[in-house]
Amino acid sequence: MALLPVEGKVSQLVGMIIEASLPGSTLGDLCEIMTPSGYLIQSEVVGFRGDKVLLMPLSELTGISPGSRIRRSAMPLSIPAGPELLGRVLDGMGNPIDGKGPIHTEHKQPVYNTPPHALERERIDKALSTGIRSIDGLITLGRGQRVGIFAGSGVGKSVLLGMMARYTDAQVNVIGLIGERGREVREFIERDLGSEGLKRSVVVVATSDQAAMVRIKGALITTAIAEYFRDTGKDVLLMMDSLTRVAMAQREIGLATGEPPTTKGYTPSVFALLPRMLERAGKNNKGSITGLYTVLVEGGDMDEPVADSARSILDGHIVLSRRIATRGHYPAIDVLESVSRLRSEVAKKQQLKDSASILEMMAFYRENEDLINIGAYAKGSNPKVDKAIAMQDQINQFLRQSVEEKSTIDMTGKKLADLAKLAG
């Protein structure tokens, strides 16, 4: 990495913030701090206090002392991008960590990109097959749509993402595992994604023990790689697990730099980052990025600040329910609470009609479920409820899907039509 001759010195270190004198530095500059032992610590300029520069580290702070020298990098952060990335696992700074050697590509992709202009976006008019019956049949997604997967812990979120990565008809998967436990990363890659899914995927990993700046960079690098493949004419499925932990990392940075905390401690920069990052997905005249972002909603609190903000930005949401998961029903998708804002644009007319009749049956059953369970509902009181009760097993059979089972969008459409005929 080329370095400018501009140098400075560390003057203070409080918490995770390094204060230094570094003339001529600008926001976002990458710097190297040299410890007395000669070890280099990468950091980034995140703010200013008077004539002092505030930096946050991209690794451990051990070894920094007052007066440690700082050098400013001459190059903005960019990553190698090309078909050579497929099948590879990268860290939060874009370096390979899978033991398969360095990645040599002809192209460099900037990490910080602006979202496409509103009028440069193409209309979304084609459905994306995820291979999941309940999604393709009842919550149909479009190529270039951005959707949130709202779920608590332990309801099958990672398994669902792995199934979609294996069975989707998108040409490339770009997967960002941001803020995850280290143990879960290998499990996801080997068990949920598998060799079949990894062949056409790029995985970016920034675990929860890494610096907040690395977690943010991991999310931005994931998005930048997806942008590269989209701009080469590919249909890309971008999956980020999880958006909540990206927001938590930005909150950590914001609080450290002195931003005022707002709801639940989240700082204003969190709510500025989310739309800036999410709007980078979408469809242009070359290709598309369909974005799937998981959002943690412990206790089903859909009005939690990050969930509320994400829901307002995204083009739909898929809700995973603990109540459904505890019945051994997987994927544990609550289709009545889930919404795809583009379903009517991308699904066929007959499929819309068929799905409406199934959703109506499910809604009738749910409204009367308590009465049915305690035996207070009298058969014959309402013909529609009677039909919903009679069809409950067939509907659940349609919605359930094993991990090894793939269902193309045509297979799903046929099964949905057969089910709708029974519903009358």
C-alpha cells in the first residue's frame, strides 16, 4: 500500500478512540499506527475534535503508546473483484481466510459507492425463484427486491439462508456473516451452504469479536462485491446476516466519537448508514441485486428501532415465528405476517388468485384457532371456517419443506394451484 509522507503522533487513547495530530487527514482515511515494537495497526479516521484527529482501530490496540507514529494511506479502500472470488471466503477487510491462497484479479472495486440514482433503476418485473415453496408461492419476490428476514434466535434463520443459497435461480450468491459467533461460521459454510452452494458464492466473514470498524467494512465489502457482479450482467442474491449487528457496530462507533444516543442507545449515524447501504442493492440496466437482510427481533418486538427503520426502507419482510418453530414446522415462516410489496408485479395472475384463496383459509383458521383448540367452535357455524379446518393439514404440508427438498417456481405454482382447487 502506497503511503503519503504525511505523518503524525498519537496523543491520547480513551476506550476505542485514538486521538492524534495528523495534518491534512480527511474523514475515511486509512492510517497505519506504528508501535514501539514495530507492529503496524491499521485504523480509520472517523472524526475530529478541534485540530485533533479521531481514529478507530481495525484490530487490537495492544502496543500503542503516547507518541506512536501514524502514517496516512494514499489509497481509498478497494478490494479485488472478479469471477476468481467465487467459492472463496474473505475476512471483513476483503482478505482470503480459507487457505486457498491469494486472489489475483484484474479489477479493483471501491468499497464506498453511492446508491444508483432513482431514475437509473429498472422496474422490477421478474420473479426470483428461491426454491422455498412458502416464499415463492405466497410471498413471491422479484429480481432486484430488498427484503428483511425478521427473526429471533434459534428459529432456523441460517438454515433458511443456506437453502436459498443452494436452490435459488440467481447466478451468484454474495453472503455477509456480520457479527456472528465464530463457531457458527464454519457450521454455516459446511452444513447450511454446503459445497454445492459455495461453488457460486462469495462469503465475507466479520465475527462478533472483531473491531466495530471491521464489522462495518465487512458489510460494505459484501455490498461492493454484489455490485461488481451485478454490473457484469449477473443476477445476484445478496444475503446479510445480520443487519442488526451492523447497526450495533455503527452504534459502538457513534457513541465512541461522541454522538448523542437516541432510542435504545442508537446514534443518528446508524439511521444514516442503513438507507445508504440498503439502497445500493436493486436492479439496473445490466443486472440485479436481490437483497435479503436478517433483522433480530427478540421477543417478537417488530417496533424495535433497527427493525422499524429497516421495515420502512425495504420492499418487504419475511417473518420467522418461534410459535411455528416450536411445533417442528420448518421453515418457520409466518406467511400471514410476511409481505412482499412487489408480489403483484412479479407473480402470474393465476398464482395471485390461488395464493389469495390459501391465505384467506389460513386467516380464517388463525382468527378462530383458540376456539377450535378448546373445543368451543361448533362445526357448521361458519362454512369458511369449516373448510379452513378441513384444509389445515394440506396447507401445512405445502408450507413445510425439508432441508434437502428443492422446489422450482413452476413446481410450487402447480402445487399451489392444486391446493387452491381444494379450497374451492
